[in-house]
Amino acid sequence: ESGRDSLSPVYDGDRIALEVQLESLKEEQKQAVLGVLLTHHQVMGIQGRAGVGKTTLLAATATIVENCGYKILGLAPSASAA
């Protein structure tokens, strides 16, 4: 709970320019990426069945996050998931 509304969003640029970068994603993927990049929360989870595009949306998110000057550290619950 202490991590809620505790941070500035990772992305603070123009929202339209951000959405242009995400044009190749499905709508649900875009919404997840926007959620990660624009949240004020310290922790966010992404859940979905196999094959729904989680890896694709995380790759797009990671590229934008790195372009914002952050370092990416990925965590997974198992070696096969990593």
C-alpha cells in the first residue's frame, strides 16, 4: 500500500507521440503499456494466458522505458518463464 501514488510516471512526454509508438500493438496491449508507463504506483502486475502478447507488450514497454533513461530488470517466477 505504501507504494500507491508514490512515484512520478516513467513517461512524461507527449501522450499522442507515445500512442504513435504503440500503433503496431493490439488495443489491449496498448492499454497495458500505457498503464505501466503512466502509473503513479510503485508496483504493477500484468497477467494473461499464454499467447496473448505479454512478451510483445513488455518488449515495447522496455524500449520506451530505456529511452526515458531507466534500466530494465526483468523478474519471472520460474526459469522457463524468464
